[in-house]
Amino acid sequence: MEHGATVPVETYKTFSGKWWKGKPGFQPGIILVLLIFFVTVTFIIPPPQSMIDLVQQEDVLGAKYKEGTHSFLGSYNKVMHADYTAEQVAWKMKLCVAMLFTIALLWGTEAISLACTDILIGVIMYCFMLLPINEISRAYMKDAVFFVLGVLILAAAVGVTKLDRRIGVILLGRVKGLKGFCFIFFPVLAMIAGFLSEHALVALLCPILAGVYLAGEKAGCTKKQLHALACTLFLGLCFCANCGGSGSPAVGGRAAIMIGYFSDYGLPMDFLTWMMYGFPVVPPLALACGFWVYFTMARKSGPALTMDLGHIMRKASEGMGPLKGKELVMAILFVAQVVAWMALSGSIGLGGATMLIVFFILVTGLMTWEDVQQRVRFDVVGLYAGACAMGIALKYTGAGVWLAQTFVSVLPTFFHEGMGIVLASSLITTIVTNFMSDGAAVGSLGPVVLPMAAIGGVHLWKVGLACSFGSSYAHGMIVGTVNNAIAYGMAKHPETGEQLISPFDFIKYGVPFVFISVLILWVVCFFGYWQLLPWPEIPV
């Protein structure tokens, strides 16, 4: 579209049915319902007696108090430099619960824009003084936030320098058919997705896979076979990238949020430690993905089943030439980033290690600040900042512990202690993340499930990692992960622009694979190699 061209905007009569339904970013009907919910819970319904009792109870399992205090009442008063009564602190706790559900639903429905939702968290925290003013600001500026910002800039730099094309050739250059695509490419992609932004991988590979689809069309595939090919390429790509979600903290913001929560509980986790607990489950998940995609989709693609994908990849990337100039510098910095995550994250944090490389990206001119402003979604960074701030409020008011106790009380007895808590954490996160973004799910549920660790007598890391890993298996809905949204949005015919996959394809092929993924996580990880690994003592 030419600069200055106008885009026709569909308008509706105010208060008409279509106006109330709205569109992503402005859905008045949902906004009104959530406003009524927030006002009702905050101002009309009194705090339940269980909240009033909890704030006065001493040394509650799963609670984190300020030094020298033994109850949420004493701890919160010390944080606020105030003298609130138990009823007043319980009201703040109730407000945090209302905020958590309101924000989670706004993230999931996009009734208002993501950036607006991020700002709303700060508005609520400031207006109701959930924390002291400077503490609210400090709660937003976590290491996890800088880590997310740095990863997004790093992924953008890979695209700006065209290093993404070379990565595509490396990944697919020797794959000869769809069988190799499923059983060789998938495991490689899943493991790489733990280090290079999975969103960037999906985005850079989708245009190349669209060329593969075009080759299948020229090979004489029927319409039904072409649809199977499209599902194999695009659904398989995002399912497999999702499976890499436990590989390392660099996989995405959901991991960064959980690492931030671990630090808040006084038990920080470094890059290599996360890999020790999470990376071994990635290959089994990726192989399972390959089997699932091959036997449910790829085998139905007719002549496309035996196409030489490697040749198509190489042809699409002709003229790249040798690795040199900015592309070479970016490759060096990318390797340096992985080394920095492994070697420095324990001392300067994941955020510090990432921003160090970002500095070199900018100072060497690989990207300008204008490039960063155009290519990096700062509203996503705001999501993680808001989630971190909300987590602090839930921790100090005791709302997170109250929600955890309430959640545990309604679960079957098996899920009340030990590994049952771990299974419950992963299951509830997997379910929720299929209806909202993975980062939003972890940001919302992290403060709820982490206190369950002490309640159920299980290690904090186990519950937190189960929550983060579970958020990776959002295969069933387009809104579940950024990968799904990118794959769906870019799955278009290269020449006609026709949409190649549908939302129902995600449900048809993705929902069964959600259950397969969770089962593998439980068997291979929770009841498998986790039983052989050491777990550090939790500081008192």
C-alpha cells in the first residue's frame, strides 16, 4: 500500500448489536461485563471470612513475609508503612483477586488492546495503592522484563541482517521428503527453539514452507491432498516449536516470568539449571509430534509426500553468497548470546546477559533504534512487566496463597500433595493457555500455583516449572501461542493469498496432541528423569 493511502474502516451505529460485539482491541460488550464484575467483587461483595482469617494466621505454608513478621497482616503493614486492620488487608487481597481475573480475561479476549491492559494493571495498583508508589515502579522493572525486551530485539536483528534465510537453509537444506520433515526436522527445530526465539523461527520458516506448498500444487496434488500438505507444514511447524517450550529460559516470556517469580521467592534459577530440568523432555515431545503429524496429516498428501524439500529450500535462498558483513557479525553475536546465557546468567541475570548483546547489536549498527521501534512489540514487553508487578501484589497481600488454598480444596485428594500438586499445576496451565497467550497464562497462574508447593509439601521449582512447561502445549487454539497466530496468519497461498488452514484444523489436530504432550511430560519428565535429579534446599 502506498504511503498516505487510507484504509477503509468499518463503522457501526453506537450501541447496535455489532457495536457491542466490537472487534479485537475494542469489544464494548466484554468491557462492560468485566467492569461490572470488577466493581461487584471489589466494592459490593464483602471479603469472605477465609480471607480475614488468612491475613491474621501466622506462618502460613507458601507465604512470603517481610523480615521480622509472621503474618500477612504484619508483613503488609510493614510494606505499606501503615497500620491496616485485618479487614482492610483482606479487602486489598480481594481487590487483587478481582484484578487478576479481570486482567487475565482481558488478555485472553483482547477486549481492549494488549498495551491498554498492561497499563490498566499499573492504574489499578496506583489508584488503590496496593504497594507504595516506588515499590510499584520497582515491581515493573524485573530482570525478566529486560530479558524479554532483549530477546525480541535479538530476534528482530536476525531478520534485519537476513541471517534468518541462512538459518532456514541450515534447518531444511538436507530434508528430502515429508518423512524427513517430520522425523528429522521437527526434533532439530524443537531443540533450536529453546535458544532462538521460537516466534522468530516460525516467522522466518513460514514463507519458505509456503513455497513448498506451491511445489506440491505443481506436483499434481488434489485439493484434499494439498490441504493435508498445508496442515503438515504449518500446523506441524507451530506444534513442534511449541514443544521446545521447556528447553531453556530463552524460549520466551513465559519462562522469563517464572524465573522472575522464583527470584521473588528467594530461589533464583540460572540458564543451565533450567536446561537440566527442561531440555531432556524436548526430543521425546518433538518425536511424538513427528509421529502425530506424519500419521494424521502427511500420509494424506499424495505426491507431496516424496518431494525433495531440501532442493526447494536451497532454490528459495539462491544468491545469498558467503557469510559476511552484518550477517557474519550477527551470527557471531548470536553465538555469543547463547554463551552469555549459559555463563553469565547466574551472576548478572538473564536480562543483563541479553542486554549486553543488545548493546553490541546497536553499537555496531546492525540495527538502529528506529528499527527497534518498528520491529519490537513493546506491548508484549509491557505484558511481562505487568505480570511481574501483579505477582508482587498477589504475594504481599496474600491473595496468591488464598487462591492456591481455594484451588487445592476443590481438587480430588490425589492432587492435594506431592507430585499431585505438580500434575495439577501443569494441567490447569495447559487448559488455560489454550484460551489465552502462554505468557499471560503463566503471568496469571504463577502467583496462584507457586504457594501450592508449600501447601502440598513439594519443591517450589517443580510446581513453577510444571506451570511454565504446561503453557507450551497450546496446540488447540490459535490464541494459545504466538507461534499459532503467526503460522495461521502466514499460511496463505503464495500467489492467490488464499487461507490454507482453518481454526478448526487447530482443534481437530491440535486438541488430541495437547493430551499426548501432557502425558509425555508427566511420564518422561515428572515421573521419569526428574526423580533422578537433585533439587536444592529452599531457603527459610
